[in-house]
Amino acid sequence: MDYDVKLEKVRLYCDNTNAINLTKNLIQHSKTKHIEIRHHFIRNHIQKGDIEIMFVKTENQLADLFTKPLACDRFNKLRTELGILDMKNIC
């Protein structure tokens, strides 16, 4: 609101389909029973409609730029998509 940006939903991009399914499925599975209540934050906000999770292919996941060692070509592609460097202007 300080920047005059108003969003109805916060959009999160995730490349893990199992994580996305866990946020949408209200049934507790035996493999997820160890998750503490405080970890259901995202699920609760999805139910309220505050957050929307969108699937993105792994090769297009921009967060990988900051969290994983990448091959040079993939690093440059993701860096360009973030607008950090325009590859067209490099001699």
C-alpha cells in the first residue's frame, strides 16, 4: 500500500507439484501428519484467498538463481529474465 500497489492475491510460483497439492488438499495424509500447525500458514491463506500458488517449470524457476549452482547458460537466462542484465547490450 505504501507504493500504491494493490493485490487481491499474492502469487507464489512453485515447481514442486507435491507441495502445491498439499496446499490444496484438505485431507491429512499419513506422510504429512508430522507437520506442525505453524507450518500450515500457506494452506490457511490459500483457503482465505489471500495467496495463489502457480506451477512453474523447474527450468523457469527464478528463485534457483539465488539458491543453486547453475550452468552458465541457465544462469544468464534467469538473470536476464529478472532484468539484472540485458544480454543484447553486451559486446
